[in-house]
Amino acid sequence: MRPSLLAAALSAAMLVMYGGEAPAASDTGRAGAQVQSQADAAFAGLSRRYLDEAMALSPVAATGIGDHRFDAELDDLSEAGRARADAFNQRYLAELESIDLAALSREHQVDARILRNQLESALWNSREFQAWAWDPLVYSSLAGGAIYSLMAREFAPLPARLEAATARMEKLPGLLAQARANLDPARVPRTHAETVARQNRGVLALVDTFITPNAGQLQGAARGRLEAAVAGLREAVDAHQRWLDETLAPNARGEFRIGAERYDQQLRYSLNSSLSRQEIRTRAEAELARVRDEMYAVARQVLAGRDGAPPTPEAPSEAQKQAAIEAAMEYAYAQRPARDEVVDFARQTLEHATAFVRGKDIVTVPDDPVKIILMPEFQRGVAVAYCDSPGPLDKGLDTYYAISPIPDEWTDQQVDSFLREYNDYMIHVLSIHEAMPGHYLEGAHSANHPSTLRAVFRSGPFAEGWAVYTERVLADAGYLDGDPLFRLMQLKFYARSVGNAILDQGVHVDGWSKEQAMDLMVRQTFQQASEAEGKWVRAQLSSTQLATYFVGAQEHFDARRAAEAKAGAAFDMKAYHDGILAQGAPPVRFARQLLLDEPIQ
């Protein structure tokens, strides 16, 4: 059998780790080098087999990653399917534990720890956390991803993707039946049930957006099969909607708060961070106090000499600090694009940020610019922009910076609220975060690392933390000529990331009420009430993910400080940024350890 492209890619990566040649052994270290070589070969083989086999168990994820061997298949969440996945993960964990990690090269030591975390996490999620039994979002997300991952990117000709989508649509009624069999209403939180009841028909919106308008690309039997699959899926979604409305939602009695013990375990697996829950909370609370003080100092600049400004004493009370910051932010809110100029203004901010990064020599900028697109209609109305990168194995495809026009049907009141939040300065912050030098640039650098395993399990805290880190880097470098209103909006955006980490623990560990959560979001971190309402729901639906931004940013700030201390006067910011991005987006602690030659731990 011809080896898969995935296996071939990984094999090549393992032979050409980081620069294309193996380190030479000294005369006194040849025995140790031989042991390392044997351990590396064993791990390379394990990694290659794992990735080659794992994709068959998670076809929807495989499509998103860029392995298209299973584009016509769907994940099996039945009892038998879960048992097969558990046995697979247990087998590879046992094999991994037989390898002496200390005998591996430093690059392989990192990848081995990433793989071990992934295997342990999968087993814990299946056996202990058991989201398959209480979280209906597992199934709705999988159903939507099954279609979206096939149709949103042009990795293959449209007729081929339509045929794969047809096969998946034929299988989706079975997935919905598995959801009804697996979910225990007594364990399902009400918010989860009600959210999925509202979202259930979203899979049909994807079909109507991507598939039915293009059905003419298929002819004859293939066209007839597609139309039958669409009709069958509509019937299945209708039946599932009745179950959601009449059985699940009325009987949902589960607790959405996961508690300290499960939170700590999930935090360990999902963030793979050096920071514990207690350290995150302590740092976040201290950082929020510091950021609010900095916002007050900037507000004093903004308000100086303005008629009707509130008092800004050097030693303010909390009420005076709050009033001054809110008053200063009103000047930023007043500067915003017209309703029909959001897209053009976002393009301008991207051009400005790119020129600034190049001009200040902050980090190496790829020659090919990010491709700006209009955000697909069904995704509009939540944020102005996002970064849409291809899967790590889909080489050569474009990265999109998607920009949203304001929906035509919005009222003037909705538009006003939206543009207060996403004013001129905040759109600048978003372009920095999502594209330059944030997500787009980080992804372009990270994609060059040869480890396929590291690409497949790319660290969320690394990516999100880098994007948050770069907001401050550009502000410190004098972006927009040091305009204090830009600094104020950058600090507001950062305060939201800090607050997210506190909110996540407050809700899931400390049992916060909605009133406590809203006070943190609206008063302490200056979010719009409508945005905070949505975040309150999000905090109930997810756990630990909201901490990703703050934790990743803190680890990036820590790594930068460690690099500066080690290099002293010789520290070069651009060389540091290029170096940390060259590690392939592992958890930040591993990127730091590799770059600064610290012990891998």
C-alpha cells in the first residue's frame, strides 16, 4: 500500500527536524547520540502511525486539518465508536510511555509531551468529563463542521467536495440519532439545551448557503443522490428539532458549573500551561487592577483641558477613576466609520498596521499579503473581523482576513451600539490582533516548522496569546503616533482578556451569579451590556477556553522578559519575535524552553 500523504509528510518532518540536519555527535558523546537516535526513531515511528490512524477516528477534524482521505466519513459517537477511540488512545499512550523522553532530542521531547497531553486529554474527556453524555453542543458543532469544513475552502474541485458532502449528509441523520441516544436530559444544563435548540437548523443554513446553490455542478445519478441526501437531512433535522423542543429542553436539569476538580483537570489538558488555576487567578486580579490604573492615567491625558470633564485627581477614588475612564472612552466611541464604510476602513487599518510593522522592523513580514474577503453572510453581526487560516496540512491555500459589513436589516440603534464598541480605534486593534502582526502573521511563520504533529495540535494559548501580546507591542512602539485614544482602546481590549480569565473561574469554580459576572464585564472591564450578556451565556457553555487569551499572553510576556534578561544589551526584538514564531506554535512554555535553551519540562 502506498503510504498516505500525512505519513509521508510526517516522515519527512522527522528526518529534517529544524534546519534540515541532525546535530553532530562529539567523540565523547557518540554512545549518547546513538541512544538518542534510537529513541528519536522510535518516537518518529510512533508519531507517524498515530497521526495516520487517528484521522480515521475523527474524519471531520481531519478535513479541517487538511487530511482529505476521510472527507466522505463522519465521526462515530456511539458506544462502540467511543470504545474504539478509547482503545486506540490507550494503546498509543502505553507505547509512548515505553519511550524514555529524556533520551529524545529537544524537539522530540516537546512533541512527545504534546502527544502525551493529547492522549491523556482524550481519555479523560471520554471517561471522566463525558461531554458526549451531557453537552448537546458536541453534536451540533460536529454536524456543522462536517459541512463547513468541506465547503468553505477550495482545497479540491467543487464537484468532488459536493460528492463528499453528499456522503456526509447521508450519515448526519445517524449522528443526530446518536445524540438522542447518548444525551441524558437530567445531566444536560438548560442553557446548553436551549442554545442547541436555537442552533439546530443552522446545519440547513450551511446546506442552503454552500450546497443547494451549487447542486448544478453535479449531473445524473450524483445530482439525484445529492438532492435525496438534502431532503433526508431536512427531515432528520426537523425530527431532531421536535426532540430538542419537546424532550430535551423541558427536562434539562444539569449543572453547567463544572466545579474545581474537573476545572483544574480540564485546564491542565486544554491549556497545557505552566500556570495553575490559583496562579492564573492571582495574576489576573493583579493585572486587572494595574490595567485600570493605566487606563486612568491615559484618561487624564485625554480629558486634560476639556470642558465638562470629570475631576481627575492624582489619587482618585474608585468612583472617580471609573467616571474618568468612561468619559475618556466616549471620545473614542465618537470616532467611527459610517455604516457603509466599515469594510473600507478595516482595509485601511490592515495596510497601516502592515506598513508600521515593516517600518519599525518588529518582525519579519511574509512577502505574500493576507487575502481580504467579505465575511460570509451567515457569520456576520458578531464581530467586525476574524482570521480564517487553512488547515495545517492544506499547503498553499490562502489565509483570509474576513471583514464584515453591517447587516442591512439592522436598526439604527443596533448599528450605534455596534460601532460604539467597534469604533475606529478598536478596528485598528482588531486588525493588529487578527492579522498583522497577530494571527495571520503568526500562522504564516508557524506553518514553516517541519513537525506535522506540532501543526496538528497547534496550541490555542500560543496563538491567542501572541495576538494579545502584539497589541501591546505596537502600542508601545507608538502606533498611530502614540494617540492616547488608541492606547485606551488597546487597554480596554486587553482588560477584556484579563476579565475573561477571572470570569471563567468565577462561574465554574466560585459559583458566581449573573450579577457578579455582569459587574466584572460591564463596570470593571468596560464592555457593552449586550456584549456582556452574550459572554455570560458563553461562560456557561464553555469552560477554560475563556482563560486562553490571558494565559497565553502572560506566558508570552514572561518569555520576552526572560529573553531580555538572558541577552541583556544584545537583545534584538525582531530576532526574538522571529525566533519564538519559528517554534511551530507549541504551548508557550515549550517554545520558550526551545528558544532560550532551557530544560524541557
